[in-house]
Amino acid sequence: MTTWEYLTTPLLIHNTAAILNNWGKQGWELVQVVQGPEGGLVAYFKRAVSADGAGNAAGLAAAEQASRQFEGGAA
């Protein structure tokens, strides 16, 4: 059975294609885009976790990096 990891990230309207392409290159599949609680768009992604679980650490690191970028911190 496939095990999945998930990621949510805000989509900035002026940079949507670049954001989506960046996550796609890292193996993330876009599942859904919804309006966030404060009015912006939020993208939901998923990707399969490798049998050794290595993808999980990479996914967490990617999510942390995205969070810092959204908050205006250094990447």
C-alpha cells in the first residue's frame, strides 16, 4: 500500500506558476487549491513516501523552507 506525505503552502498570485513548478520538480503532486482563512490561496500537495522513509525528512525540510519564504525570512 502506498504511504503519502502531505504539504500545504500559500500561493502568491504574482508567482503562482513558479511556486507550483518548484514543488512539482521536487516530486509533489498538486491535489487541491482552496481559499485560505485570511483570503489568500492555499495549495495542497502529496507525494509517495519511499519505503525507507527518507522522503518524510525531505518533505518536512521543504515545508519548513516554504514557511520561511512565505513569512519573509531567509530561504
